[in-house]
Amino acid sequence: MGACGVLPWFDGRDRDLRELNRQEKDWRAQQIRAYVFEYTRSCFCGPETLRRVRIDVRGDTVFRVTDVQLGTDVTRVPFANWPTIDSLFVSARRVITNDEWKYEIDYDPTFHYVRRVSGDIPNAADDEFVETVHTFARSP
């Protein structure tokens, strides 16, 4: 390949993937298996979008999801796919490794989880999304 060839890692994806892996390693090293966090998802992906929820995770599994504004249990809302912190790493990895996506990722400096991940495919309709962790606390 000539010097003018474009290699995929020149756009920073390789660096971003290394940073994601480092943050995930630091997150896992803490061995936090029970925690709560407030979360929103903005996208064209179902009825739970834009709803701020409190997600209670126990043993790495979603235990309860509560609508923050209404105080109601929304754990079993049809078509809802509530995340764990681990699944937010999966979302971030998916957008980093797909060359079509433009993205931004932010990490929590204390616990090293994905605090915010957003993605968009330019010139595609209704594909953009933002997932945000607003608060986080370990559970006893």
C-alpha cells in the first residue's frame, strides 16, 4: 500500500478501543457486583426513551428499574432493554469498532464506567443515540 493509503486506526479508533479496554479493566478490578445508577437513553429505539430511570443491579443482573419522576416500577416495560454498566461497555465497543459510526465516549474518573456514549451514522435517518449514566452508587 502506498503512503497515501488510509488505515482505519489513523482516525483514533484504535486509541479509543485501547482506552475503552483500559477503563473496562479498571472497572472490573473493583469487583462491584451490586450498584444503582440513574440512566437515560435518547434514541428512536422504543417507548423507554427519554425516561430517566434508577437501575438497581445485583449480582451483575438488573434487579429493579424505577421511573425516577413517577416512582413506578418499570422493570418489565415491554420492549425495554435496561442496561448494566457492563453492557454499556458493549455499546461503546460496538460503535468504536464499526467504521460507519461517529461517536463520543466519556468515562467516570472514579469508578471507570462508561458515563456517556453517543453515536450517529452520518446521512442515515433515525440512528443516533445517547446513553447517559447520571448518578452511580455501590449497593450494600
